[in-house]
Amino acid sequence: VYGAYPSKRAMQLHNPRRRFHVLGQAKTLDLLADYRVLLAPLRFGAGVKGKIVDAWWHGLPVVTTPIGSEGMAHSRDGLWGGSGHSLSAEEVADEAVRYY
């Protein structure tokens, strides 16, 4: 999990033995090349979501919520580069597994 200013509660989830890492702010976007899917369970936001564009630029599919996909244009053929309709944590997890 990358993100600027993670809360203390989020940092307590860091557990390398279970392969769950909370790493704080990413120092470079080049690290995206090491991953297979970007999860962006956004609950608020407007316009172009930078993290989604960054993931697409690096060839990653994105799993996000309707808020995350809002303002992000769909192509004429319906391809979006991931899933933009997940509402619950379970749906995000299911879509993440599907794209992984």
C-alpha cells in the first residue's frame, strides 16, 4: 500500500510476514513496473485521478469505484483498462484477483 501520510492505524496493518506492506509515499512511479494491478478504492474526488492515469501509463489495469472512474473517459470499444464499478471491499478484492 502506497500513499502519502498513512494513518497510524494503516501503518499498524504493515505485516511483511503475511506479505502485506504499508510503505507510505512512493518515491518514484517507476516502482509501478513491479506490480500487476492498481487498487484505487476512492470514496471522493473529481476530475482526472492522477494515480489511475499513472497506472495506465505503466500498463497496469485499475480496480476502482464509480467515484474513481468518474471523469475518466471510456473508449468507443468499451475498454477502460480495468474495473470502475466496485462498490464494496469484497468487490474490489474480487476484481483485483481477476486482473491479477
